[in-house]
Amino acid sequence: MTAVETNEPGAPAPPIASAMVVPTVWGLGLTQLHDRVWASRGFQVIRPGARRPLHKGPELFLMLGHDVLVDFPFGGILRSLAWLRPQAARIRLIERTDAPYAERVLADSEGRFLAFERAYTPQGINACQVWITPSRSIAMSWHAARSARQASRILSDGVPADRTHVAKVKGNIFDARSDRGLDLYRRHILKAWNDPATAIEGVYQPSPGVWIHETCEIHPEARIVGPVWLGAGHSLAKGQTIVGPAIVPDEPLINPEPGPIDWLAVTHSSWRLLPTFRRRPIRNITKRMFDIAVSLSVLLATLPFYPIIFFLIMSEDGGSPFFIHRRQRFGGRTFGCIKFRTMKLNAEEIKKKLIEENQADGPQFFMQNDPRLLKHGGWMRRYKVDEFPQFINVLLGHMSLVGPRPSPDKENQYCPAWREARLSVRPGITGLWQVSSERKPQTDFQEWIRYDLEYVQRNSWRLDIAIIIATIRKILF
């Protein structure tokens, strides 16, 4: 039941408005609110003929029909996507309707309370099919279809069965074509979405369960009893009260701007892929012994080549042959990561002019035929010659042979969950991302996060040896 009251001291008054009669809250209709809920979890919702899949930003696409709103637990599905790496997941969403009736508030055209209506419905089971994919091309196929049924047939025929993950999940399904379905979703979203500010600009939480738009004017002695979402442009005077659960729509003629989605802020916000970090003394000791033995061997074997490399680098621009960059290691401590310099001395100034040509997403910078490279920088990078000095870091305990790529603090701030995982182990000269990344446009950062998390979860001798072998093959072939 939803009640909205405006009370003068000692006397009740009619409701401010019914959430059923004004279309938007915070500048968004109910379907748009639904899509923002999913955006706050890192998904862009795609419907046939509606908004196109974005080129850059969303990590995953949730593909639905026009007239359905959904909510369901997706942690297990994300884990399956991370481990199995299918092209798409086909999900049969099932909802059992156990409530014998639903209630709603009836109001007249001016928003005055008339009565409570109780609608009795038989118990039953609702079901629908939704798809999830990390592939923009698959999402575009769904978008180009005339209907969800046709889109589902296209995906069933076009995505190989062995690249499709099939799952059945219990969740909530709402019919966006009916007032009852929309009303049920309003009630559900008030309970299910705890932080609208992650995906909507201009809203804040003055007290638990209460979300207010910044254009509202609330007297210190006004009272709001949550859960309540208060739309834009409202004024509450002294003694006035709003009692939830309620979604109070925007005032007429007020058109607040909900703002764009900050996809970097929401990416992986709901991925619970992190393992419980267990200390394994034997594994750590043997890995450290292996690191010392191999790094000493490599340094002794490559040391005769150092004078030649020094000459090639210094003869071009006279600068130092080494490049030392501050990176983070185990526990977040910093160290100087040593490499042979493969770029010009003014590489950072050149980078500022090339930023628009960046072919990578996230905090990275990458472009083919990078003009910042020295004349000999290309082949040094191709055959990993520039990383010879990093075996000094391995010998000193800053790094390991295998692990997540070492990164500076600035890059690690892009995803706190990812940072927590990757800094739980020593960074490596090579790793799962280096040997597995497909370097598709605008997916590098997403792959980087995925493979780092996967390595931390699967951290083992078997995986380390497989990565070392794959690295050697990639360098030589």
C-alpha cells in the first residue's frame, strides 16, 4: 500500500499526487528507470528497434522484449560467463506468483485520494526468455530484429550451441503494458534499488530509504518516512509529511536531466568473482624459489646483450637506456618497475596529442604504429627484449614470473574490486591477460579485468606453467 500525505499540524490533508498519474520521476519514465537500474549493475538494456548498443562503456548487454521489465539475481550467470566464456547466455526467467491479491491507491484527476482497490488474482507461474552477451555484434542483431521472438530465433540460429550458456533463474517479471504490472514494478523497485545515485545525477539520500532530487526544497521540520523517491521540483513546507512506500513524480513543467551513465564507475560493480584469499605457504614458498632460480638464469644469459641494447637506445636520442615507472605490487606497496626504454624522451607530450586516436578502452593507451616508439622499439617490444630488466624486479621480490600485469595506482582505481584481487598476489612479467587477450577494439580493459580476476581465482602451478609455455609460443611464433 502506498500513502502520500500532506499534514498541517493537527489536521490531515489529501495526498500530494498519485504516482500513477504523472509519467516521470527524476526525468525518467518507468521503463527508463528499469534500464538505469540495470545500468547501475553494468548492463545496457537492448530492445528491438530501441536504443542501439553503445560502442564504448557497457561490459554486458541485457536483451529483452519491448513490454517486459525484469529483475533477477545474476551473480551465478556472471560467474558462468567468466569461466565458460560463451558468446551469449540464454536465460529462462521464471516467476511464481504467490500473492492472492494486489493493492493500489485510486485517485481522481487532481490527485485526491478516493479509495484503496484490492485485485484478486489466481496463483500461477510466469516465464519469459532473456539473453545476456558481452558481444556488441550480438546485441546489434537483437536490436535490428522486429520483435523479441524474432531476435531470439536469430540468436538461437546464429550463436553455436557450444558457445551458448543456458540457464534457468527465478526472478521477477512485470508487464509494462498494464497499469497493474507498472504498479507492481514501482513497489518492487523501491525495495530492490538501494542506490539510485549510481546511475542518476542530481539525487541524494538525506535519510535511509529516502531519495530526493536536488531541485526540491524541504523545510527542516517537514517529515519524510521512507521508502520514498521524491521527484524534481517539489517543496515541502513546515509540518508537511510524506509517508512511504511512495514514488512521487516530478512536478509538471519540470524537466530534470538524469545525466549520462558513468560506465567506468558501474563496470563490475556487481561482479562477485573475488575468491576468499587464502594463504598457501607451500605454494608461495615454491613459487618464490622458482622465481629466484629462473630470474637469475635469465639475467646471466641476457647480460652479454645489455651493452648492445644500451648502444642502440642511446645512439638514437642520447637518453637513458632504462625506463623506471612506479607501479603497485602485493598489498598496494609501490616499486620502480624497470624496463629498457623503447619510446622517445618526449613520449608523454606526444601522447597528449594522440589521445583522440586511442584504440583501447579504460585507462590504457594503445595504437598501431605508435609514433612514440624509437627506431628499435618495435622489435624490442615484439620479442619482449624491453622486459629483460624486470627479472631484477623478480629477483628483488617486487614481481613474479607469472601474475597480473603491474599497474600504477591511477589505473588500479578504475575498479576497486579488481584492484583488491590483483594486489592480493605479486604482479608478473607475463600473465593470463597477456596470452589470452584478443585485443578487440574497445574491449582491452574489460578483458584485462576478467583475466586478472580469473588468474587470482585459479592461481596454481598448472596455470603458471601453461601461461609460461603460451608466452614463449607467442614470442617465437
